[in-house]
Amino acid sequence: MSEADGADAALRLPPAACAVLCQDLPRAPHLDAAMQAVERVRRSLLGEGLLTVNLHLQALAGDSAVPAGLADEVVLQRIWSSLPGAYPVAGSKRKTMTAWSRHLLVNAEVFVGEGENALAEVFDDHALITSLGLRAVVNVPLLDDKGRCFATFNALGTRSHWRPADIWLLRLLGTLATPAVRRAALAHSPGR
């Protein structure tokens, strides 16, 4: 999404959300506390949905044998979920290299999918997603210090269409969650 795409989108955060993001989030002692704070804001502003964070394991491993984007598949491991009954922590999935994985994981660009057909095109578990009443997704790449996607911040909502301000909010929440996710990712890195 370019700046022009969101130029007409006013992102306004209520003081209660700002308090959580400016006071609670920086003081969160671990990933779960940080993500609980982020999820409180997401839910209060966007309503029912699902929020997960997945590590991009090849990026974390620094797999120099296979340059980013040239592997046939990638492995994602879930390290946080707002609905652990349906999407448990530590679950992992192998994804083949598709337009979605190139866009999000290799090019580190936000992916927006709206409607059940869009979900079915990119997610093998689309039946579970729609059974939970979820109709749209925003995947935000979380970037390391070299601008590479090391994790994904994945928000699904009950709406079938996102407003530009919703997408900007989710991008902001992902960016604010990045330090906590990075600390957790370091604990998952090989050799630790």
C-alpha cells in the first residue's frame, strides 16, 4: 500500500488505545504480555477477529545456502495467537513459494485479502478461517534491521472489506509489536 492509497484515510486513536500502546506495551515483560496489549487495542478498534504472529524460520536461520525467495517452500511457526484453541501456539506450516509468500515474506510488503475467495486463494485452512466468521486478512511483515521479513503479524476480521484507516492501524500495531516479537524470535534462533 502506497502513501497515495491511504492519503484519504485518517487514523485517529482514542486516548485509551494510546495509553495501552505508550504505557503498557513498552513495559510488557514478555511476548504474551506485549501481544495481549496489542490485541486489546486491535479488538477495541476493529472488533472480533483473530491475531497471530508467525516466525519466518528460514529468515531467522539466515539460511545462506538458499537465497531468500529461491526456496521452494518456507516454514512459518506460530508464536502467538489470540485464539489458541483454533490456532495454537507452536503450530507450524509449510507454505510453497507462491505470489502471496513472495509478496509478504520475500518482498516484505503488506498483503491485504478481502472476501472468502481471496482467503481461499492463499490459505489452505480457509475453511477453518471462514468457520470462525473471518472474512478478510491483513498480513504485515515484521522487519529485521536489514529490512527483511523475519515474522508476520496476521490480523483477520469479520468484515469482508478493510477501510484504509484499518490497514494503517494494523500496520502501526505490527510495527509497535516488532521489538517484542524480535526478542522472542531471538530465543527461537538456532544456536541459542
